[in-house]
Amino acid sequence: MIAEEPVVFACEGEALVGVVSHARHAAATGVAIVVGGPQYRIGSHRQFVLLARALADAGIPALRFDYRGMGDATGLQRTFEDVDSDVAAAVETLCARAGVSRVVLWGLCDGASAALFHAARNPRVAGLVLINPWVRTEQGVARAYLGSYYRGRVTDPKLWGRVLRGEVDLRASAASLARNVRAALSRGGGDASRPPADEASLPLPERCARALQRFTGRTLVILSGDDITAREFVLAAQGDARWSDARRRAQVSWHELPGADHTFSTRAWRDEVVAATVAFVRDLDAAA
């Protein structure tokens, strides 16, 4: 049985609530799970519970926690761009409770983006596991839908059967398609030559790319094959030289699960994510 310890820790005058899943033996590196919102430390279909316990069983202590305004934590609800202090408090708590000296931030969706923004600021963070990172823009999601959703729908015989039976509102569908085409063709994504001083006003994909450039540790990107958020991330990464450069770097690796949904809801998908995470942490320890 995995030993689990409930913890309450402070963050700017508020109380955060979490659970540390302890490994049976001493470890150098732990994993802090940064959840996507609106979500809390349990996760969809107990995703984060199962992840933390599987990591601990593999010898890697893990902390899953609620940041301010979510779950059982106190304070006002906030977006992923305003949880830097929460992530910092979680890192310190994991180090203190599990006795680790290094931390890997594991984040899903906008939790991945929050982890990415924090990583370069914290010397205790040695690695990032980014799961379907959130880089949402109006243009980006429109391009993702055009490239994935509509292409698949056009060749779907079930759709054409519904059209012939009059079950599809063709006018509304055409209007939706037109909106996505206009959004996809609009100017977006920012100017990569803009100076860093203007970073707060840059589009999210570019800010995430800049954050990755600043991080000197190792990064694992895990992407679902059947997820619009992952598809948008891939398109954004393909269109930004910073992401292309990062992908070529030895410390950034990519792992794709064809057919997987956003939260890896089957046991096979979940086990593959755990295995990839465990291998990543062990490689970190071996390199250290």
C-alpha cells in the first residue's frame, strides 16, 4: 500500500490543500501535479489520484493539490496565469514532506501552461511534463477545427446520412464553417521579432514558447491524438521557430498517443502516460 499524507500549506495568506503520495524509499526527485482548470486534485475519472499513486509505487513521490479558489483551498478562484505563487508553495511543500531536492512539474491543459510559466523561475524545478498544453487563440482553435474536425466530418458516411434525412441544419453548419475559416485566416500568433518587454501583451502561444526557451531543464511533451487542444498546440508549435528550435534540442522530447482523448480516460492510455513520466524522471535522476 502507498502511504498518503494529507497536507495543508500556506500561499499568500490562503490555505492550499493537497495529498502527498510517498514512495517506499528515499528519492531525489518528486512530481508536483499542476491541474488544469476548472479542476481540483482528484481529476476527471480520478486521473490525478491514480497518477500520483502509480508514480509513488514506481519510487517517485508525488503531490497533487488544489490551488487558491479551487477544490478545498481557500481564496478567490483564479486563472492558470495567476497561480505562480501556488505552484511555488507546492514545490516547497513536496520537497519538505517527501525529502526530495528536485521537482518535476506535471501539468495537464492550462495546468501545463502554468507549470511552463513557473519553471524557469524556480531552481528546484528540474523537469517539465506538459500534457496537451493550452495555447488557445481564436485563430489557433479555428485552424485546429478546420484541419481535424471538418476534414473528418466530410468523409463520415453517418453525417451524410443525417444530411439526407434532413437532420442537419445546413445553414447553421455553413455559418459555423465560415466563421472558422475567417478566424483561421485572420492575423494572429504575434510577431516573433517583438521585444521581450512587450511579452505580457503577446499571444499565449508565443508567451509559452518564450517560457520554454528560458527553461534550462528537460521537458517531455505528451499529446493526445484525438484532442482539439493537442491539435491546436501542434499547429502553434509548427508555426513558431521557438518551438521548432526547442523540439530539436536534446532536452525536449515528445510522446504521442494516437486516438487518446484529452484526459486519457482508458487504462491503457493512462498506463502509457505513467510509463512515459516514470521513464522521464528516471532519466533525469540518471543524468544528475
